[in-house]
Amino acid sequence: MNTRYKNVHTHIFTMNNAPDGFLKLYMPPAVAGVVDKFTNTQLGSYLIQKLAGLNKGLLKRYATFLQIGKSKGQIEVFEDLVSRYKNESIDFVALSLNMENLGVGNSKTGFEGQLEEIIDIKRKYPDRILPFFGLDPRWLNSGSEIKNKIEQYFNTKINVGGSEVYPFQGLKIYPSTGFYVFDEKLKETFEWAAKNGVPVMAHTYYLGGIFNYDKNYITNHLNPYDPYTKTQYTNPKFINEKGSFFGRLLGTQATKNCKYSCSYFLDPASYISVLDYFKESNLKICLAHFSGVAQIKASKGMKSEAIQKKPFGVTDKNWYDLIREMLAEYPNLYTDISFDVAEAVASENQFLYKEFYKELNKPYGNRILFGTDYFMTEKENLEEDSVAKFRAFANTKILDNGNTMWDQLAKINPSNYLQSTYY
């Protein structure tokens, strides 16, 4: 088993792997179209590069995000990521995503094209990149087809310098794109993953990340049948807040309502029926982001702009509190601190770092993982800056078990999470 340091949560997809209207998820629809077209021009590309070269500031961060997203291929993005860790021996989990069902069009490469690109990177950097396969129940017609196809992808070794290696090391699910983890079409794949120790990474950030942009689709899929509990969901309803005049005029409120409603798909409580079913097995699920900074702050009674007292979701419970309870209950459940590290501003770093230190000393502290969520975090803070600040703190903190906080988060815990038939 490889015991080097790990960043267990990164993204290297480009806009060619994302739907045509991907930027609509992050800016007013009319603006998104203009920005997308302009940045595809020679002048637009030039300006992005110039802005990304600034010393600091919001323009630099957004320009860097767009510059990375507009890269020619995933190999350029991955090499950019590696370059942020100068003189470091660290491996990266790269999470592929099936984004063909967001309601904002299709990608240029298609999902399978995205996979082929990441397999090519594995050929060049077999030890540095650990690809996770994007699992989506809408990909194929049946659960058996999905499981068989994924098994084929995992078992088709690639030749690297005369030896053969497995191309994928885990699975990635992103429920806010429009499905619940208990979808029956995922069950056979989870059973295969449990048998082989294949880890699952699940996006679990409150009101953050990629979501479904189709109101009708969301409305029609919020209340499915849960085959594990044999019950019908009845609580979730599409959230249709009116918002401000300008929000309605620019279309941003409609976007927010879709994002808010997709939080139901993400609620940690929706995982409980699956975790109960697989409790005695080796299905390792990581609820990524530890719920997000806003929920952590809300749990501590701190103010947060992105929070409601009762979060949108299957339950009204704070997600950070809920994940901690679930970690104590389910021995194969993990979480990571990705995006949280980058989102923390200087005045809050010590608060978050101390909170994570305290959690690492809990009985489930061996199931908390280091990750950054590159390149999605470039809008918040540059990768190298946020990691340097966090690592400087974590290297000086000794846990009750004698390990440094950094070693526990970035080496010991990830090695246990990743260990499987394929790693």
C-alpha cells in the first residue's frame, strides 16, 4: 500500500467535459453566455491570462478559475495542480463527474470522453493520479448494466512501462445533479464496491457545488421510493422563493431555487438507509466537505450568510452535527475537509483548524481526510496559499495518539480509505 501523502479531493475536468451552459450555475444566465463566448476568443484568452497573472485579488481568483477550466485538456489541469506543490511528494485523487444531466446542455467530450482523457493521464502519471469514476444512476438503463460497465472499466488494466496498473481507484457520486444515494440502480455497484473495498466519495456541501438547473426535473424527482426502507419520500418540495426584483430580473433567483431544492438530494440523512443496509460490509463512503463552513459556523452559533436556521433537506438538523453523529454510528463512514480549507479567510483559519483538530481526537478521527477541492476552490483562494497555511498549522499540532495532525489527515487516514482490490 502506498503511504505517501494524499490530497483525496480534486477536480481536473475542463469546460469541454462540462455542459455547454455550465457557467449558468455560477453567474446570471445572460452574463454566463457572454463570458463563455468571449473567453473562447483569442482576446478573451489573452485577458484571462493577464488577469490570472495579477498578484492578488478577486479578479485574479476568478480569472485563474476560468483559465484552468478553459484548458485544452485534463492533462494541463492536472499538471497545473501538481505544479502548486513544489518539492512535495503527494498523490492526488482526481474525481471524474458525469455532468450530462444538469439541464444545461451536453459536453463536447461526453462522459466517456472525459474518462478516456483521465485514463491517458494515468498512463503518464500512474503513481501520482488516483482517478475516481463518476457514478450516476442515469448513465445507463439498469443497475446491472451500470455495475457491469464499471467493473469492466476498473478491471481493464493499462500498460505503463511494461507493467500493468488499474485505471481507477474509487467511485464519485454527486447527488445534487439530480438523484438520491439510495437510487436502486446504484445498489449493485455499491455491493460490488463493498466486496472489493472500493471507496466512494460523495459531494456533501450545503448549498454549494454543482446542481441540477431543471426545475421540472427536480420537482419530479424529489419524492422517490426508497428501496432500502421500502417507503416513499413525502417531505421534500421544490423551493420557490420569490427573492428580490433584480434577482428575478437577472434570473439569479430561479438559479438559487434550483440550488436550494437540490440540497434535498445531498442531505446526510438521505444516506442513512444505505448505511444501515451496508453497516456490516466494507462499503466506505466519504461525505465530502464535512458539510461545509457555513454549517460548521451555524453549529457553533456563528453568523453565516449562506445558512438558514433550519437547512433545506430531508431533516431540519444541522448537517455538521448530523455528520458527526453518523461518523460515531457507522464504522465505514468517512468525511473530508475539502473546500473548507480554501474557503476559510485569514481571520477564521484558527477557528476552523482548531475545530478539525478537536474532531481528529474523537474516536472517529481516523476517518477524516485531507482534500482541497481544486480547481473549484480557485474562486476562494489559490491552492498553494490555502494548503501552505493549513499545513503550517497541522504540522505543529500533535494528536492524542502521537501523530501530527497533518500526517493523520493527509497520510494515515487516506491510506486506509483508499485501500482496495484496485489500490
